[in-house]
Amino acid sequence: MPTEEHVLPDTALDLIAPACHDEEEYEMVYHKPSTMVNVVMHYCPGCAHSLVHKLIMEVVEEMDIQEKTIGIAPVGCSVFAYEYMDIDMQEAAHGRACAVATGIKKLMPDKYVFTYQGDGDLAAIGIAETLHAINRGENILIVFMNNAVYGMTSGQMAPTTLAGMHTTTSPDGRDVSYYGAPIKVSELMANLPGAFYVTRQAVNSANAVRRTKKALQNAFKYQQLHKGTCLIEIIGNCPSNWKMTPVEASKFIDEEMVKTFPLGDIKVPKGV
Amino acid sequence: MTETKLMKGNEAMAEAAILAGCDAYFGYPITPQSEVLEYLAREMPKHNRIVMQAESEVASINMVYGAAGAGFRAMTSSSSPGISLMQEGISYIAGAELPCLIVNVNRAGPGLGTIQPGQGDYFQSVKGGGHGDYKMIVLAPASVQEMADFVYLGFDLADKYRNPVLMLSDGAIGQMMEKVQFKPYTRPAVDKSWATTGKPKTRNRNYITSLFIQPERMEQHNLKLEEKFKKIRENEVRFEEINTADAEYLFVAYGLSARICQKAMDIAREKGIKIGLLRPITLYPYPYKRLEELTAQVKMMLSVELNSGQMVEDVRLAVNGKVPVEFYGRMGGMMPTPEEIVHHLETLIQYHHAN
């Protein structure tokens, strides 16, 4: 029997939105960017995608470049990115986003073109297209969401899966003697002369979110310079496939993921 | 007056692409069509067009996807193994309804095969190739002139139907030199308001996708595509007939095979055999109706192909058992001589006469 303290309020809404007495007493200090479609997202609670979608769209709104921005959605959990981002987008075949982006950017060099790709998409099936696009210095932004698993197909091992990490296809933990070590994509790609700006960030805390936002602002601005490819790797929370609560997933990034994927800038342009 | 030039099929096709206003060409070297990429690498920059040697055929077809999705005239070309690599991208292009031109300079297979001409990619070209329900319009040139002409036609049909168009040539037509004229061409006005060029405040966002996760919406999309393919079947069948007016027998052959059959027809007619030739120009849509009509007139049809017997299945579908349909083919990059075909024809006529 619930005790008196545990009696639920009349509506659950009262818990999260106490009755607003007078709207004029409050100043709106935050709003969803106008460049987002106002719909409920399909992402799991605690997933990084919704947050990163919003950060990208905030930058597009702040720079007032909605009319000049074309995004490429991948195959993976974020395949429906175009349902949420209110910009022109193309959905690419699995791994081919950088080739599609090349086709767009070569013909419209003054537009802002970005790909949004997961680690299965970019680091496994699409590593050739990614590497060659960066090597050509395609003047695009690659947003690389690394959550160390295949999310959409429900948690299989990815090229980025941590050593010893349990996934549905590495039930005893990733055996690096059999499958190799997790690929450090950003370090690998930063070696290419075509890479202009490479950084690895996360979105598991308020500070991390701020740094990711700053990286995205940098990358969109750098695209105006026509100097090469920007690659922003974002360590993404995937509580559902990590079999964790959102809070545990955020901790897992700080305690485990960063050991293999240290956060911070990897290649920063000088004098810009 | 239009100037007459002597050119290779592959180069005539490349030149026609420039004249047709092709904005971008993405390709990867493969024999017997590397001249296309070489020619365009030299010539496209002079016209401020985009040409790019991609890292693979997989990449080049997806670059075409991106450029076509942004509303530009884009094309790629390759030969059989490379076209196999493109099938995923072609399926996505068909699913997302993007207009583009793909050229297959068919070599003999399977596998790495040989660089000599073949027609073994007929099934891949007209029956699907990639996954899912889709069709490409397939044009089969039989001369250097047609390799040029079908570039214009291919781009126009692609735009008209928002569908990929495949030109299915072969290693002989691509490599041989013939005279060619580049006719004056006016590009039809086409509405591409669906293209992803950046969303102004005045319209909703455009997105290019072949993904419809709800089965009801997917089926609607399938039905929309089928409606388009039906229109294509009704309006775009193209073929050439030679000596069919009095024909008692009929060669059915496309591309290079049709060229050889023309000579075989001359030899057979000198021998008193009244044979005609029907040359399908579009392999999809296929001239089923005309072949069915001709069953009222001819005693036998002979499909001649550079494969083990692929198009003959479509001839049999058209004829539906009304007259015998026979096949003669060579493979592996080997080409039949006209005399060889006539000898085979005579044997078949004797056989059917006796039975």
C-alpha cells in the first residue's frame, strides 16, 4: 500500500510542469531552433542523436544558412534525420554518404554540405568513401556519431566496439586477436592532408554539449574557407544497446569510452 | 550543315554528353570504356563542368545520386563488372526517382570475364539487376551514331520520367570508329522543384529518399513507380525493322548482334530466304506487341545474341508459342560470322520444314 508521501499527484504533468501562474512573469530563455521540425523524435530516451540533431540545427539557425544547407542522412538509427531537420536532405545508401555529399558539393561549392553518419556506416561499410572524400579534401562536414555499436539493428559489434565489450555479435566480449582493435577513425583520418579540422567530442554532460556545439560552429564556418574536410566525431550515448540507464550510459562514456577514444581536438587549423 | 566526324563510340558518347549539357560525370577506369573518363577529364573542365575519377564504381554511382538529387544532369559509365558494383546505387536511384544516365559498355563475363564484347548483361539490365521492384529505360545502340544520339535521348527520357536510363552498348560498338554527326540539340525544360538545392523559407524542405518504413506507404510508392513504368511501356517502345514487309523468317537482335544479322540477312536473301530483322532499340520497354503481330506473318524467329540466350526469353514471351522461336549465340567475347548465322538459319529452316 502506498504511504501518504507516495501518492501520485492528480496528473503526471504537475510533476514536470508546475502550474504557470502568469506567463508575463517569465522570460523565454530557450527555444527549439526554428530549423527543427516540430515533431516527436523516435529516438530512445538518453540517446545522443536527438541532442546532436538539435545542436546542428541550432548552428544552421544562428548562421542563417538554412537556405544554403544540404544534409545527408545515413542508414542507421538516424536514417530519418530528414524527418527532424527542416532543411533539404538526401538519404544515402549504407556507407555512401561521403560519395553522395561529393556529388552535391562539387556542383554547388558555395552550399554547406554535411553528412551525418554512425560508426557502422562510416567506419565499416563506408570507410573507403569516407577516406577518399577526406583525402580529396572535399569541403564538407562529416558528423561521425560513434556509439561503439550498430544501433538500428540492435547492438551488434561495430569496428569501434571497445576491446572486451559485450555486444550481440561479440557475446563474450570483443576479442581483439580475432576482430582487431577498435578503429580510431579521427586519428586515422587526421593524417590525411585533406583533413582540415578533426575533433572528438561527446554530449554526455552540459560542458560536453557546449564543446560539441562550439566544434560544430567552427566546422560550419570553416566550410566557407574551402580548405578541406571537417570531421567531428561525437561519442554518442546508446543506453538501449549498452543495456544501461541513460545516467549509467553517460558515466560509461567518461569511465570507459574515453580510454579508447580520448576527447579533444586532434587537428586544428592554424591562423583561422 | 552538321559536320561529319570519325570517332570511337565511347568518345562520341562522351562528346554527346558535353553537348547534351551533362553537368557532371563520375567514373572509374575499366576496359573497354576508359576512353570516356579520359575524354571527359580533358574536355569537361573546358566547359566548366564537373568530371571526377571516383575511388570505385560504388562511389561514382553514389556521386551521381547526389548530383542528380541536387537537380543536375549527371552520368556515369562503366563496363560489366563495374556495373555490377553499381547495382545497389542504381536501385536507390530508381527508388528515389532520380534522373540520370548510366552507360554499360558490355564485356563478356561472368566474373572478370574478358574485355571483348558481350551481351551477357541483358538480364541484369532489363530484369532488375539491383534489389526491389524497379525498371530502367534501356537503350541499345547499334552504331557510333546511336551511341551519341542516345545520350540526348537518354537524358531527356530520364528527366521526363524521373528515372535512371541505361545505355547498354558493348565493347565493339564502344571501341570501333565510324562516322558520326552531332545534331543540334535543344534541352527540354524540366521542372526540378523537388531537388535538394537548399530550402528557402517559401517552400517545404525537399528530401531525396527511397525509404518508406510503413508498409502502406511503401506499397503506395511501389504502385506509383508501377504506374510510371506502365506509361513508359505504353509510350517509349522503340525498334527498327528491316525487310520485314515480305519476311517469312525473322532475326531478332540488338546492338552489335543486329549489325552482324544485317549482313547475314543480305547473304540469306541472296540465297532466296525471305528473312527480315527486328532490332529492339529499347530493351525496356520491349517491343512485345510488334513481335506478337509478326507471328501472323513469319514461320520462325531466330534470336541472335552474344550470350547463352537471354533476350530470347522475351521473344518467347511475345510470341507465346505461336511460331517457333530459336536461338543462336556466341559467348566469351567471340562473335559469330554472318555466314555462321546463315548456316544455322538454314539448318533450322530444314528442321522445322521436316517436322
